[in-house]
Amino acid sequence: MDAPIGHFDTVTPAPECLDELISPVADAVRNWQGSVPAEQILYVDTDPRWADTAVFVEHYGQDLLEASANCVVVAGKRGGEATLAACLVLSTTRADVNGVVRRRLGARKASFASMDTATGETGMEYGGITPIGLPESWPLLVDPAVVDLPYVLVGSGRRRGKLLVPGKALAELPGAVVLEGLGVAAG
């Protein structure tokens, strides 16, 4: 099977390779709902040494740079209470944590969650966090530019492997809110 984007040796519909996925991601694929069939979510086996975006696109195709999204975990704090959320933005941008995210969470302060919090709360590996399989109680803030793409490259929950997901499917995930202005120019 050929991938709709990038150049990969192994491309498999995610429901056919659940044992390659970590538990929360496999469970989300197994119980998939929405207008996009789960078979359109594709797993591509990749080398974990090339998990970071810049090295990844160099190895698997420059066209992936414009079709890659990063999923980051943020913590909004107000009055001693913390709210965790995830943000999904194109890899060519960064999440507006101190503006759009902070206001959406009703927080006095927002910042990236610590690595221990991000991995401990998601059950995923740092550098491979994906929007598929996040805790359902979390808001998932999604930039509209991600939703508009035919296919988006996101983590698989591990540093090994990635998922290719139709953009519109990401807007239908539990807790998803498409939020204008979430992704801002990196720099």
C-alpha cells in the first residue's frame, strides 16, 4: 500500500496493526467513531532515531513538512488548580500557549506540561504524543489549518512509527475544539 503523503516502506491501516500501537492509541482506533472510517488512519513504521520533525522530513520526504502536526500537552493554572489540554498545530507553527490557549482554558497562566506529566497522563512516549487516544476529559485544541489538510502526519504514541490521519477526522476526536489563531508563525 502506498502512503497518501511521504515515502514509507511500510504502510498499514491502523485497525490491522493494533499490536504496533500503545494501549490508549490502540483502544481509540478499536473504538473509532466518526465520519472517517478507521481504515483511513494509516500506521507507517519509522525509525525512532528520526522522530523529530526536521530529521524526519529529511529522511521520509520534504513534502511532509507542510503536512506534519505536533501534539503538545499544556497545563493551564488558576487558583492552584491545573487543567491539562492538548494542542494540535502544524509543525511549521507553534501553539499560542500564552494567548489563545490560556484564554480558552480560562487560566491565569498556561505553559507546556512537564515531560513526566505529559507521558504519565497520556501513557505515551515523549516525542510521539498523538491526539488519538488522549484522555477523553481533556480539551483537544486543533488549529483549522490541520483540519483542512487531506492527510496529516502525527505521532503514534511512541517515537517509533507515525500515523497518517485525514485532517477532518482530527476535528471529530473526543474533546476536539477547532480554534482559530491557535497556531502562530514559529520564530
